[in-house]
Amino acid sequence: MNGYFGQLSAIVWKDLLLEFRSRERIASMGAFAVLAGVLFNFSIDTATVRPQDVAAGLVWMTLVFGGLLGVGRTFHIEAQDGAMQGILMSPVPKDAVYLAKVTANFILLFTVSLLVLGVFALFFGMDVSTNLGWVVLVLGLGSLGFVALATLFAAISTGTSMGETLLPILVFPLLVPMVVFGVGSMSRLIAGRPFSEVEGNVRMLGAFALGAVAAGAVLFRFVVED
């Protein structure tokens, strides 16, 4: 067991180290988050629509589209220099490779999700202080479910001629539960409603995230072997 987690942590450390050196993915996701917040701010007519009423949905849409920019390139560097084949041919279990990729992507996307929350709180006047802890939990569960699915399908799309263009087509239909439960939870939490009103949605969001991770860990072997 120690060897398993040692191999997993080594891949996580390698991915995060490469990212912190290049800052390629987190910079693109962060820039997208800020620009999306600015554009949405100017696209809403505050005379007819209260920004707080639509902020939760826009946060999640920004998180999904911004996440695709980064997670879609999960296997890009390895595919370019053939390093991924070396990892797959090593004695590291395939599920450990997958979980390591998910962990690294989760750290990056969760960081960006906090930036998204800050940007929209600034531009849309959201007061998240009342339920800040629960809002962060909802973002964390949503980010985990998203990267679990996107990482799996990124491995599929990387090996095709369509590349990253195929990823949204594969992932978007499966993200409907995440968006429904995520937006439903966040919209009430940022409105200051008690957690008891959204506990069911948060439980479903957590079940979706755990189910996505478990399914990805099982299916990743078949994806990369094909």
C-alpha cells in the first residue's frame, strides 16, 4: 500500500512541478475566468435582471469551460515526447496513474474555482461570507467530479485525430448532474439560505463525484490499452 501511494504521489508531484514551471494550463484557465467574469458583467442588463440571481449558473459555466482548457491538455506533454508510453509500460498500476492525474488536475481546477468565485463575487456583488465554507465544499465536489470525467475522456481524445475538439462532445452530456446539483446548491447558499435546504443536492453532488472517480479508475485501463 505504501508503494502504491508512493507511485501515485510521484506522478502527482511530477505533473504539478511541470505545471508550476510552465504555468501553461493554470494561466489559461485563470485568464479565462477573469475575462469571462468581465464579459458577463457587461452583458447583463441590471435594470431587468439581478446579477445575484444568475451568478451561480455563470460561475459553473465558467468553471466548466475554463476547466476544459486545462484538463483537456492533461496528456498533451506526455503524448508529444512519448513519456506516457513509458509511464504505462512501467509497473505502476493503471488506476494509480489515473488517480494521480485526477489529483493533479483537481488541485489546479480547485485553485481556479476559488479565483472564479472571487471574480464573480467582485463583479456581481455576491455575498458568500454567510455560507463560505459550504460554497467552497460545493465547488470542491463539483471540481472533483468534473476532473474525474474530463481526465478519462482526455485520454481518449488525445489519441484521436480530432484531439481536444472531441473532448467537449464526450464530456458535456455527462456533466448535466454536476451542473444541476451544483447550481441548485450554490444559488441558495449565496442567497444566505441554510445548508439544510441544499443538503440533498450536496449529497447527490458528492455521490456523482465519487462515482465518477470510481468509474474512471476502473475504465482507464481499457482506455489506455486500446
